[in-house]
Amino acid sequence: MTDIVFLGKHEVGEKVYEWLCDQDDANVLAMLTQKEQLSIVHKTNPELIISGGFQHIIPESVLNVPDLGCINMHGSYLPYNRGGNTNVWPLIDQTPAGVSLHYMTPELDGGPIIDRRKIETQPNDTAKSLLTRMRREAIQQFKQAWPEIRDNTVETIPQPQDGGTYHSRSEFIDLWEIDLEESATYQEVIDHLRALTHPPYNNAYFKSDGKKYFVELSIKPVENLNETPGNYAERSENN
């Protein structure tokens, strides 16, 4: 049985934490969500640390404790989109979307990769729909990788030292306000808005005449390619 300390609690982390608690080969010693709680790692001396949404930098002194290492569940296809808001950037800059499991090192999201999986984006994806698929895949990814993680038989691949991308929280915030005077293609506008559409959160907005307006984008796929748009008046006449 593997002694584990679990860090963080985003939606994927919570599901994986609950799953591990039900496994006969896992002994979850603690769930930590605050930086001040990291001293518990030294007290419990776990064999393995798993991070699923921990919002703080983990010091090297903690990373060095478990014999089986520290594993992070990251919502991107590494080395692309290190950092945060990983469901947004594939829609903005067409980098690969995906999920990755990797061993943690002092470098943020930079350790050896255990497993990574691409998730294809669709023209009607929003940040919310893409995140839903990413979360579903990340849970399955961990469950399938668990036996090799537990038995310490993982064959990792190193992350490239060049290439890849990183995005900070401030870069995401910079996307929120839409400059109505800025020129862009229709594709760029659509991609920008769908990347910021994540109800119930209000992200994209513009200002006009001293007022602020939030914007969301709804894209509906059409099965019948011969279907043509019709305005309300035309449809009313046919009823």
C-alpha cells in the first residue's frame, strides 16, 4: 500500500482524491490545500505526493521528501501552456490542447512527463466545453497510469528545453477587455470570444458611453449543410 499526501482540490483533483481513497493499494494520509500545511509532509513522510490543483509553489525541500516523487496533474499538452488558464490558450493561439501527468521539479510544470494526451478542439468549443472534456480525460489518464506510478515502473519522457509556451494569470486578465477600435479578422474575434466564454463567469467585456457590457459567444453546429439562416419575419410568415 502506497502512503500518499494529496495537494490541492480542483474538480479533477477532488475526483482523483476520492478514487484513491477507495483503492486498496493507496493510503491517503492527508489532503492539503494551504501553503502553511506543507509542514505536514515532513511529519507524515509519504512515499508519494500528488498535486491536483494546489495553488502554491511547492518548495524543493518538500519535493525531496517522497521516495516515489511528486506528481502533478496539469491541464495542458506539455510543454505547451505551462501556467494557468490552460483551456483558454489553445483557442486563442491554436496550441495543442490536452492533459499531462508529470513529475514535479522546482521548475513550474517542467518535470519529466509520465503521460500526455492531446484533445482535439472543435470550431464550436468554448473555454467551458473544452475544459469539460479535459477534466474527463485527466481523470481517466490518472486511473490508467496509477499501477505504474504505484509500482515505480513509469517510463518518462523529458520535456523539451526549448519550445512550448507559458502563460500567467495577468495575460489572461489582459484578454478580458475588448478594444472596439482594434482591427481583427472574423476568425480572431470568434476565437477570442469563445476562449473567454465560460458561464457562469463573466470574462469578455467592452465599454461604450460610460457603460460596461459583458459578452459571451454561442456557436451552434448545423447537421444539415443545406439549412439556411432565416429571420424572424420569414419564419413567422411560414407559421
